[in-house]
Amino acid sequence: MRQIRPRALALSIAAALILAVGCGKQPPRAGPGVEPTPGAVGLPASGRAAIPAPPANAQITDAQVRSYVLSHRVPHAQATNMVILSTNFISSQQVRSLLHSANLGLPDEEPMCLVILSGKFVFSGPPGATSTFPIAVEVFDARTGNLLQAGGLPRPPQAVAVTP
């Protein structure tokens, strides 16, 4: 019985050392990007409350969107030198196409507001890791004012004209 304990202890220590030394030498590998399955549908998007909902059958306005974006930070990011490049009132399908994102569970014709920002956007990841982007986007439901998506991009979406 006494011989088993020292062996188990020695094996445990050896395994811990092998894992510690072996894991530290391997660089992290980037996985392939995930593309949504054509026709994929997620749960209906509700987002988070942002801009107060307009009256029935109305949409949020450009002025409301700009005011909100300039007075609230991009979720999960630290931003410096932030400037609104454009606000675009387009359909859910157009947003999906421009951002290459999955279906939010909203009808293709549902009105959205895509905001494109420039600046320096630092998003935090796993402990000690960050990602920095020169472009950030926010997507609002034009009927409810809810913020549905936010994130960083290496460059502006191609099909959206940048307007001051």
C-alpha cells in the first residue's frame, strides 16, 4: 500500500510537469472563420434596450441613433477617437449580407439601422487577450430601438457608402 502512494504522487507530478512544459511551447492556432449556414435562423432577436421605442408604426430617427451612439460606449470595447462614419436605415437582409452575419430570426424586410464608426476599438477577450479594430458597427432594430449587434471590423463593409 505504501509503494502505491509514492508512485501515484510521482506520476501526478510528472504529468503536471509535462503538461506545463508542453502547453507553454505551443503557439495558439487560429481556427477557421465560421460562416452561417445558408437559410440559418436563430432565435428571434430582442437585443437590449437602447433607444426609446418610437410610437406604433414609426421608426427611430437618425438624430436619436447618433445621440445614443455618441453618449454610450460600444459594448465590450474601449473606444478612442470615435467618429460616426454613417448611419444606414436598411433591411435585416441587407445588414446580414453586409456584415456576413447569421440570421437574427427577424424577417428579411425588417428595418434596421446599421451604424459604422471609426476610431480605435479594443475588445477584451480571454484573460490578458485583446483585439483591436479601426472600425466598429452597431445594429439597431429601427422599430424597437433595441441594440441587436455590436462588434469590430478590420475595414468598413464594402457596399455601404460612408457619409459624414
